[in-house]
Amino acid sequence: MLNSFKKKILAGFLLVTLLCVVSLTTVSLLEARKIATNQMKKDGIAISNMVRKSLGKNKITDTKEMSTILKEIK
């Protein structure tokens, strides 16, 4: 199948190209997943800080009252 020099060069070029595409795709997907995870973590922290400040501002200390307020938000 690869008996000519031209075919060997072409096969090598295609193999290198395929390896580059696969490796770049893998790196891109992993980086996108990492970015999304970090963004969700930061958003969760921001939301919890807003809830904590709101509860402190309204002087709500009863845990049952907090539970009912948070259930209403859902």
C-alpha cells in the first residue's frame, strides 16, 4: 500500500495533521470545562454572599424563617 515515496510522505503528513487536530481538540475541551467550572464556582460564591448579606441586613436569625424564604426563591 505504501510502496511509493510519495504515498509515504502523504501518509506521514496526514498522520501528523490528525494528531495535531486531536490534541488541540482535547486541550480545548479540557480548558473550556475548567473555565466553566471556575465560573460556576464564582457565581455560587457570589450568590451565597448576596443571600448572607441580605439575611444580615434584614436581621433574620431564625433558621425556619430562612428556610421558608429560601424555598420561596426556588
